[in-house]
Amino acid sequence: MNASATSSRVAVVTGGSAGIGLSICEHLLADGYEVVSLARRPSPLEHARLHNVEVDLTDRAATQQAVAEVTSRFEVTTVVHNAGVIRPALLPEVKLDDLDALVDLHLGCAIQLVQAALPAMRSRGFGRVVLLSSRAALGLPTRTAYSATKAGMLGMARTWALELAPQGITVNVVAPGPIRTDMFYDVVEKDSDRERQLAASIPVRRLGLAEDVARAVDFFIHPGNGFVTGQVLYVCGGTSVGSLAL
């Protein structure tokens, strides 16, 4: 990573190597950001302003080491916490180890990232934090650990929004779903009757795309949107105002 990047706008994106995270990175790069992707795999993108840090974000110690490395080289003023895992199970089969892993990934990782970025944000009087939750935060069968931790993001973001607003730092949430990503197709077979039925049940009559979510993130991180904080934007084709059966 290039230390000279500290004079530029720097964004950290978790899970930036695929799906929604990859699209967010593409948008940030197009807007002139230095982008650091924290993910288990390197990004397929090749760009002079893209920096890959390979890390398992469910590993608290490894995450702390990666975050310390990034913030020692860059003045991070934008954090987009996108990385997520579902681990579906009906209640009788829910494993507490899965819950612990999702707490570390969805909540603990966000805390570690934002804590590390706060000094740079405070020194500039500017910061943008976006947490990627899910429509499943409203409840969905087989999503005990996922829904609980994704719902936890909402309360955490609202709390941070109140604490950090006087310092020019906004904190917002984008809650997608259902979106065509590898994670979605881990649960729903591609080109199956189930996928077609699901798309037909969505008010806008289609599944979402990663770009739909990236555009919502663009809005929250824009420097001109400093009067918007503590908000949750569902990018879900209208499913947050009705019922959804996966």
C-alpha cells in the first residue's frame, strides 16, 4: 500500500472482492477514492488506487491486525462495512458458534474498523460510515443468527450517529435484499423455479443487483449529505413493506 495515499479520500470496504462489495469498490474508484478492500480473497479488479488486504473478518485478532495496518498507512474517512455471512438454520439447529462468528463479523468488525478510523475522521471534522444490514433484519425463517446481528447494526448505527454527529461524522445503514450475489445463490438455486417465484413475489417484479445497492451507498457517503445520519435505507424492491418467502 502506498503511504502517499493519506492525502487523498480513502475508503475501506469490507468484503470488497465480490458481489455488492465489489460494486461498491468500483463506484468509489470511479469517484476518485483510494480504496482498501478487506476480504478473504483479493479483488478481481486491477486498479492503481485499489489495495487488497486478505483477512478473515470473523477472526477478531486477525481483523485487529489488518485494521491497524490499514490505519497506520492511510487516513481513512469513509468506512463501508459490507462483509456478511448467512449461516441459515431453523431454530432447533441453530449453533451458538455460528452466532458468535456472525457477532464478530457483522458487529465486532464494524466496531474495530470505526474505532481505528475515528482519529483521522475527527482530525478532519469529516467522516462517513455505512453499515450494510439486510432486509432480513425484519425477520425471515432460518435466519436467527443473521437477522439478530443484522438488526443489531441498526441500533449500533443510530447510537453512533448521535455520538459522532457533532464531529462531522455521519453513520447510516443500507439494508439490501434480495440481491443477485453468490451469497444469495448459496441459498436459492440459480435459474430455479424458486428463484423465479421469488422474483415474481417482489413488488417491483425482479431481484436486485449489486449496483442497486452501490448507488444507495453512494448517496450516504457523498460529502454533501452531511445532514443525513442515523437512517436506514431498504434497497429491497419493496419487500420491506410486505411479506417475503424465500
